[in-house]
Amino acid sequence: MAKGKYLRGASRRSMLQQFGAAAIGISFAGGLSACGQGNSGGGRVVNFYNWDTYIGPTTLEDFQEATGARVEMSLFATNDELFARLRAGNPGFDVIVPSNEFVTRMSQAQMLMELDHSKIPNIANLLPEFQDAAFDPGRRYSMPYTWLVLGIGYRKAAMPNGMTPDSWRYLFDSPQFSQRIALLSESADLIRLCAKYKGHSVNAIPDAMLTEIEQMLIRQKPHIKAFHEDDGQDLLAAGEIDVVLEYNGDMAQLMAAEGGDQFGFVVPQEGTLINSDCLCIPTGAPHVDDAHAFINYLLDAEAGQKITEEIKFPTPNAAVIERMGEAYKNNQVIFPPAELMARSEYGAFEGDEKAREYEEIFTRINAA
């Protein structure tokens, strides 16, 4: 995989499969090369379960050179997939990357180990506002990796009269881009954003509104080309769609690549959902000391800079921000305008029953 370059028409996942992911220490959830098998390749190992397109070009190799422990990385596409994979027990992962709401959910379900902060001195590199978190008081179970927002990625040439699709209506409640729309298949995020479109908070959504949201998306379903799994920017680049619900960092990657000026990204006027992806050690991790060492390494200023330059997501790491250029710091795709952020919120975990309800609503929408 040519790291740092967006490969048009193919996701990083498919390209890695084509060129032999095992050769560079990457595997996939359906066929893990290391997890659950101990040190199958000999020596120390960290089994890392991560999002697609979410690591620096040499991070894994650099960590091995620095510590002697190799990293075996497997990929997941949604928090729902991550949770389902570990619900029946940890198959051998050492470090995982759940989003904020799932940090709460998994810690309450005793699926995460408490972190030993003495083994993560690079916590000092974090911005003060990220050294604690409402979803994980005292950072008992998580360290922040990135923060991110959801918005609408779009193909400029497909917009009539140069319009900007600056409302969630274009995705959730309009036939304007029929069969040229892709929505994220993350159930809670999708439902929360629909509530934001309807003028409600992303949290404490009343039952009557959940029914309205389900009916709205079922009406919209004939106009939706796909519910994507962390590859919406690929569909946009391949010309299969014109508007997509996608993360700002993924769109920043696409827009920074050759030909990226044909695409745009906007946080809708109604506001959006803010997430923070976090580094955690799941209960039953086989290599706890090296897991701590890997988390600490990811929070290092130089290592974090390489990651941030590659993935283009907002970093919570002050030491990294100091090393980044103005093109990053002033990029409004990466750091949306303050007035839009003021209308945006974090989603809170509201219990297993509510989480299952969101999953069931999405299942019915997907099957409609």
C-alpha cells in the first residue's frame, strides 16, 4: 500500500489484501494472523485492532525498532463490529480503538482494563481538555487518539449551480441526489444525526422521535445507494455517489490527494456529532506491558506527527500540534468553524438497552 496517497476506486482495506497485508503486519478480523495464537511469529507482539486508514506510514515498524515488539494490526469498520467481536470474550487483542460512547459502554461491561498511567508518561503531551473526559472520568480506561466530526462529503461538479449541501436534509430527507447517496452504517451515529436534523439533541432522543427517524429513513431508503462501512470516501472518489456521510479526516485525506480539489466537505448548519476515538486495553489482553508501551508510543510527539500527517484527523496532542504546519492548523475540514462546533455535541452512552434499540432500528431500515 502506498501510504499517504489516496488510491482512487479502492479502499485501503482492498489494496492491502491485494498486495499482501501480512507482509507488513496487517490482518483482518475474519482471519487474524496473531490474535488468539500467542506469539505465533516468535518474540514480543502487540495485537492492535484499529480503524481503516488510521495509522502512520511507518508507525508499526518504528515501534518495533524502538521496542523490539512487533505489531499485528487487524481492521474493523464500525464500533458495532468492534463491540460484537469482543462481547463474547477477547480473542487476543492488546490495544483497541473504540469511540467515546463505546469506551463508556465497554468499561461498564467490564470489557476494558484500567490503564496504568505510570506506564504512559506521554499523557503529559495531551491538551488539558483531553486529559479528562466525561465519558471516562480520570481517563481510567482510555487515552485519546483523535477527535472527529461527521459531515457531508460531496462532488462539486454534481452540485447544481455550485450549491453547498449544507443541511442533513440532502442525506436523510430529500430525493435530490437519488441513488447517489451513501450513509454511514454506524447505527447510533446515524440516528443521533437524524435527531440533530430534526432540531433535537443527539442525546435523550424521545421514543416518538425515534419512530419518526425510522420512518423518515425508510422513506429515504429508495434514494440511498449504500450504507457504507468506513469507506464512503472511496465510493465518492470512484464516482459511485455524489454525497456521503463521512468523517472529516477521511475527507481531508481525499481532498489532499491528487485531484482532491473536485471534492468538498461541509458540517451542516444544524450542527453535528463529535466523536473521540480512544486507545484502550481490552480485558484479557495477553501482552499488557507492551500494550501500555504502544499506547505511550502513539502519544509521542514525533510518532504522533507522522500519524497526523497521514490520517489528517484532528489531534488531541498539544506536542503534535506544535509540530504541524499552518496548512493543517488552518484547514476548516479538519477544524470546522467555531459557530458550527458550538451547535455540535458528543453522544453519551445511555445504556445497553438503548444501544440495542438503535441497532434494531438500523437493522429494520437496512432491510426495508
